[in-house]
Amino acid sequence: MLVVQKFGGTSVANIERIRAVAERVVKTAREGHKVVVVVSAMAGETDKLIDLAHQLSRNPSEREMDLLLSSGERVTSALTAIAIEELGHKAMAFTGRQMGIITDTVHTKARIEKITADRAKRVLDEGYIVVVAGFQGITEGKNDVTTLGRGGSDLSAVAIASALDADLCEIYTDVDGVYTTDPNIVPGARKLEKISYEEMLELASLGAKVLQTRSVEFAMKYEVPVVVRSSFNDNPGTLVTKEDEDMEKVVVSGVAYDKNQAKITVLGVPDRPGIAAKLFKDIASAGVVVDMIVQNVGSDGRATDISFTVPKTESRKASKLTEEIAKELGAKGVTLKEDIAKISIVGVGMRTHSGVAAQMFETLAAHGINIMMISTSEVKVSCIIDSKYTELAVRVLHDGFELAAAGRK
């Protein structure tokens, strides 16, 4: 059995943690498995490197930043290989280049195009544990170092698992699986034994921080079985896998929330063709990601209000830009509301069960929580609410759909 194990920054935060990772990896190898380990930079190291660069330049080159930031994972991979060898097992550390991870030419957020992994395959056959520096690759031709952006080490692990046709990809982090909701808000939240790629993708995009969306997308596309586990204990984790019949029996699998939300409303927009296209094309051109959109046409049919949500971190930039566009469109004004949150329920069972959205709305209404905007998909219902009600909404929805005791294990 070939297993890819990925360890994040908190799992390799110091020498003692690296030793613990080495012991876990060697244990897996001694059980008869081939093992590839993908590691992140030690916790805090990437921020230190960024700070050093900004002491020299307010706007350092993205190419040089990629070369600089990739060193954090290289350090960890070498240290991990040393720790494994100290336990009596052969190990070899690889950079992204040595692993054959080829990316496009977009620095700081490159996309993986292919992985050759020829040398890694030979080394594995020779009985070595392969330790790979995550988060990085190289461009074809120029061989420039690139980094994969947020969640890059998870993506590295899943992509390597796919390239090697691994039997399993284990993502070790500081939580021991995927829960029905945030245990910090609902102590009775239940860990799921398994969850579909589609549900995990929705939860990741909705604010759950267990896995990043790009790694889930890759796993789903290439059907890589992924297990989320804790590096701090031996508890069984959550399997992220293909949807099966048992999953469809459960209507709602989890409740997610995201407080990094802001709502912008353009008031009194002339109601004529091309207005919305102009507004959102210009916003997209500025690199602002829009999530939910609601349009309300006035009773006279001449004007409309358009509301949309953006990440709170981009709200001021987006609001200023929208004000400029609104003037061009002849709108009456623009408002910005930042004290909002997105609350969502997710479950593949929604496809075959009716009344799920109604139950969500009734539950929120019964606790005096007003809904500002609504968005749905086949496996998700999301609502925008006042941020002060976030924790209450999570708790009542978790209780309302009986996620603590019933449903999928």
C-alpha cells in the first residue's frame, strides 16, 4: 500500500514535533507501506521570511518572493528526513523541482500542470521514505521556482497522491477530522466518519478551515481518497471520498459559517439591459471576488437595487470602486454593511429531500434571526444574517437538524 502523508505547520512547529512526525511516519513504513511525506514550513517561518523581504522592499518581486518562501518547506523536509534516518529508516528529502512538480508561470499562486515523479518512484522502490517540500513547484523551460498559494501543501499532497496512484492521502492537521460544525461553538458537534467530495468542497468554500478548496477540487477530479487526521493523537479521522447511497440518506451533514463577509448595495440603478453586466465586469476586472447577488426591481419598473457580498477584507476597495461605477450608471448611491455573516447548511441528501430550506428559514425565524440574502445549490443553502447572531444561528441549526446524535457517522 502506498500512502501519502501531509503535515502542516503546527505539526512540524519545532524539533520535538518533527521528531513526533518522524516516529509516526516510520511506524507507517514498518507496517509494510511505502510512504511519501509532504511537509509545510514550520509554524511562523513563512511570516518571518515575508517580514525580512518587506524590510528591504515595499513591493518585492513575486519571482524572488517565490524563491524565498519556498525555502521554509525545504528546511522542514530536510529536517524531517534527518529525523527519520535517526530512527533507523532510509529517507530522502525532495524539493518540488526534484519531485517533478511542473506548474504554470503565475508566481505566488501557481497551478500544477503535471508531476513526473520518476525519481521518487525509483527511490520508493529502493525502500526509502520520500519527504517532499510542499507548496512549491517549477515552471517548464525557465525552471523558475513557484509557490502554489494558500493551502499549497495540501494541494501538493493530493496531486502527488494522484501522480503516484497512491492508495490513500492522509492530511494531518491540528483537528482530528471533519465535524458537523465548529466544536468551539457547539461542544456537541460530531465528527463524521466520511463525507463526499462535493460536501467537503462546499464546507471549505463556506469557511470551514479543515481543507482548502483547491485540494478538494483536485481530489474530487482524480478521485483521490483523502483522510483528515490529527497529528497530535491517534484518533481515526474523516474520509473524504466519492458519494454513496448512505450519504444521500442524510439530509444535512454540517453547518458552516463565515464572518469574513460584507454586503454592498447599489441603490436606484436604472433598470435596463447591460447594467448588471457593466457593474460586475468592472468589479471582476479589479480582482474582487463576488459571492451572493440579489436584485430587487422597484414597483415602477424603472429602477432597481442590487446587493452583493464580497470578502470583508476587500470591502473598502470594492465599495470605493462600486461608488465610481454607480456614478457612471446614474445610480442614487451605494451602502456598505460589514457586520454580517454567512450561515450555511450542507448535505448531498438535499437533492432527494424537500422542505430543507423551509426548515432552515423557520428555525432562524423562531429565534428572531432575520435573513438578508439567500443563495442555494443542489447541496447547500446559505443565508446572510447579522454577525451578532452567528453563534446562535449555528447552534439552533445544528440542533434543528439533529446533527449531534442522528445522521451519518
